[in-house]
Amino acid sequence: MVVRLLPEILQNQIAAGEVVERPASVVKELTENALDAGASTVEIVIGGAGLDLIRIADDGSGMTREDLALAVLRHATSKLPGNDLMDVRTLGFRGEALPSIGAVARLTLTSRHASEPHAWAITVEGGRVGEPRPAALTRGTRVEVRDLFYATPARLKFQKSARSEVAAIGEIVERLALARPDVRFTLQTGDKGERVFAGRTGDGAGAARLAEVLGANAGTDLLPVNAEKDGVRLEALIGRPQASSGTVRDQHLLVNGRAVKDRQLMGALRAAFGDTLARDRHPVGLLSLTLPPQELDVNVHPAKTEVRFRDPGLIRSLIVGGVRQALADAGVSAVSGSSAAVLDALRPHTGGSTGFSTATPVSFNSGFAEARQAAFEAFAPAARPAPAPVADDDDHPLGAARAQIHATYIIAETPDALVVVDQHAAHERIVYERLKRGLEARGIARQILLIPEVVHLKPSDAEALCARSAELESFGLVIEPFGPGAIVVRESPAMLGDTDLKQLVQDLADEVGDWDRTRGLEERLWAVASRMACHGSVRAGRKLKPEEMNALLREMETTPDASTCNHGRPTYVVLGKGEIEKLFGRR
């Protein structure tokens, strides 16, 4: 086999394949160049979803004639003062993106430096570089890319629809705009007009920019996070659990001002929310890390969208600790985003329909609750008797219970609001937090079963569950193998009372089968606690006495993260008096 050196044009096209994947990657590279040049305004114009035209103009420092000629050559850069690739303090290398783009498109680069009497322009078409020539430009740099991939037509077959490409460009611009709220960005895509991100400085600039990206409603329900450890600083604006998203698209991550999509950071952020989010939900907001350049490697990915930290454990602990502290400081909070949805559902509709089809069963006196449903009393604080439902007992954060509907939801009243509580979700959180406190303090108290419970499972499930017997025992559930495909329960957590142990064990077996080796012991233990809490909670469909309902409300007010259950579902919503008055036309 003969070894040969590839032609320079082919070398450039191969390099371009690493940097220029689609129009959005071109926009990213060129916009980062503008920001590195000190631009305060960046204008982006897109034609034909970026395949026909990409034009990016900035008011940055510009380049001289000599710099312009070097900028379109490979391995030429103004962004690495020394020779240490670990000391990267900019967003990219101008001398890498431009020749790569010029290898697959028609590139025209026009720039004017303050020391020059006029601007200069240079063209690169399919890797062929022209000579610099005089041009007209007031200040800064303008880059025009036409006929993307004309020199490599096979790449065109792998481009997505025009709508997808434009959406990808918009996402790139959003991320860059979040990184630099002080810079004014404009984006013209032809089909949706012009999108403008106004430049702002001072306090609140980051929050205002994030509100522009996430939307005004999401932008008003953000928690600030500030933490620092061993020279690493974390600043973030994170949505409350109720503002979570079904995807990670609204999760924006910055490392030293660089927008990244890094799995380890996403995992740390998700771990910080823990059991306040459902498994299929993701946090939203902006997370920014600042640390010495030598503590991370930004060159592990061609497009620099991923980074590698020298001490990933430090980064994870900082994120998890900082975000958890912010959530804890927020305390018990209502589901702010849900009240509008509730009001919309209640609001009478036009066309002769009131929006209600059946009468709603309401229980104003729950004294007829069955004696066998008295398990709730076991969870009420022993040192504090349940308060009686007196008429003026509403001076509490969650008010006083007034009714129960559908044997599932508690209606409570405060001086200025109406509170609707999901009794099962609320009590599930209470039991879960007690299990956690008990485990951390002294272990879970166990009760020996007079008649051990035999549970039959699939042989593989029984084997997997017995392999975790030590972890289960730490939560008060003592099991042993009992022949092929069966286990016997000897002891159970005392605080669960008379629960359905067979169903609990079957549910735990299902969960244990899904655990993988990457899941930490603590996370697995809390998964067990979550499942036990679900089985130990007052169920939906159970009628409660007034004193039971009030005891539940008082317990919620002193329980961490009480606004969601341990599966991430809301436990209650609040309808303000003013909102109700608007509903009935009183305002």
C-alpha cells in the first residue's frame, strides 16, 4: 500500500467536515469570531435556510490587510497568545473556521481595522484563496457565505428540512445571546422577520435575556443560584420544579462564557433537583460556570460544544450543592404556572356551554370516614394534636381545610386565596421526607411480622431483589429468598403501618430491574424510599375527617419540597382572591 499526501484542497475539505456540519455550525463559528473581536452588535442574515446565504456583520475591532490574508489560512489564529492549548481564553480560532468554511462554500471576508484608511476584502471559493483588495466598510467585519457545500455536493443530501435548519440556527443564536447579554443580536431568517435581542448591562441583564429566550412567563419564576468553591464560581437562574420541561432544549449551559451541551453538567443539574422532578422532566434555566482555563479542556470536541474538567467531582458537587440550597431557600411554594391553567379550565366558555358537565361531589363533613381508613393518624405528629377546623383557623400558609372533593382533593382557605391540595401527593412527600430523616439520623424503625409475607415473583426479579437486600434492610424491609421465584418478608418499616407488602415488593422488583451500575447508592436508596412513601401514604379516594385534613396541611408547611411529591408532580395549587374575582367579573 502506497502512502501519499493528500492535496491541500482535499485536506481543507476534510477539516471542514469536522467544523462545518450544517448552516447552524457556520453561524456559531462566525458569531463567536465576532464576539471574540469585541463586538457590541452582531447582525445575522440568513437566506435559503443558510444554504444560499449567511451574512454576519459586527462592529468589533476588525483586521488589517495582513491579518486578513492570514485569517483564511489553516492553523493561523489571533486567539492563542502563547503556545499553551490549555490556556484558551476565547471562544474559538478564527484561523480554523474561515478556511474550513471557504473549502466548501463561496466566502467573502470584509474587514476594517482602526489603523487602516479603508477596509479590505478577500474571497475564498472551494479552497482557492484570492488576493486582498480595497473595499468599503465603516467599521468591524462582515462575513458573507454563499452556496454552502457547493464544493462538496454530497453533503447537501444529509441536510435536514429548511424549517429544521432555521430552527437550529435560532437555537445557536439564543445560546450565544445568553452568554453575552451585553451584546445586541439581530437575526433575520426571511420567513419569520427579524428577531432582536437587546443589549443590556447591570443587574438583571442576564435574567432579562433569559426571559427573552424562555418567554416572559417562564422568565418570571426563576431562582438565583450563587456558589463558589476552590476557585470555581457558579451563577445560575433556575426554574422551579413546576417550570420543568419535557426536553433539555430549555437548559442552557455556559462554561467560561462558552455555550456547551455537556452531559456531565446536565446530569449534575438533574441530580440537584433529585426527587422534586418526575423522571421524564428536566430542569430549565441558565447555568454558568467560571473557572481558570487550565482547569478544563475545551478542545475535546471539534465544535467545542463539550468540555472536560480536571476535577469533575468538584464541578458536580458545586452544582448539586448550590442548586439544592437555592431550592431549599425557596421553601414551600405554590405551583405558580398552574393557577392560570386552572382558571382557564374553570372559566365559562362561549357557545352555550359553561365548561361543566356534571355535578362535583363535595364532602363538607367527613365524620363518616370508615374506621379501617384511620391509618392517617399514625403519621400525624405525636407531640402535636390535630387542630379542630374552627371557622377562623385560616391564618396559615396553606390555610384551613373547608371541604374535600372526589375523596381526593382538599379545599383550603387562606385570608387571600383558595388552596387545592392533592391529598395523596402531599402525604407522599411527607412520608418520604420522614423516611429520609429517619435513615440519616438513626435508621428506620422496623416491625417484625407475626406471619411473614411470602411474595412470588419472576425468578430473575426475585434474584435481583435479594441481591439488594442490604439496601432494603436499611429502610426497614427485611427479605430472604424462599425457594425459586419467591421471597419472604420478615420485617417491614414501622411507619408504613398496615400496608400492602406484596404490592410494595412487586413494585420494588420492577424498579430494581431497571437499575444500572452507573446509578449511585444514594440515588438507589432514595428510589426505595420513594416507592415506600407511595405505599405508605393516604390514598386518593379515601375520605378524610376535618381534623385529618388540617393535620395534613400543617405537616406540609413544615416539610421540605412540599410543593411537589417525590415523583415531581405538584401537591397543590393556589388561586388568589384577585384571580377568582376576575373569573366572576368582579374586577
